[in-house]
Amino acid sequence: MVQSTFNVYFEKLIKQLPALRYPLTNPPTPKELECLGFKLTKANIEFRKRYMEFSWGYRMVKEPSNPEICEMFTNFLRNGPAEIIDKT
């Protein structure tokens, strides 16, 4: 009985709290994502009523910072499934 009463009041308290937002520094972007044409920016953590939400923005990249990695990555994406099938 005491626990259920506490839970009711605790739920009312949580509903009245505003959502909190904490901006973070930009996360390091893997070089493979730059090959696909975007880079991570604007990392945020938002505390909502019953959950926590992570989110990231992105910006477009015209030139990847390391073209050699992009070459290996795109070759793996093209030929990787065929090589796996050949090995099995």
C-alpha cells in the first residue's frame, strides 16, 4: 500500500519535470562514414520523462580525408559478399 502510494506521487513528479538537454562535443567520425559522404556533428543527450535519447546530426562531406581507406572500403562493399560465398 505504501509502495503504490509512493509510486503514484513519484509518477506525478516525473510528469512535471521538463525535458533536459545536454549538448556534447562533436564525436569522432569513422573514416568509412566520410566515404559515404557525411560526417557526424551536434551530439545531444536528452532526458525525457521515462527515457534517455542520444542523437547526432550530420553534415555533408565533399572530399573524404583519407581516399585510400575509401578505396578499400568501397571494394569490400562491392566484393565482400562474393568472397564470403566463394569461401563457403
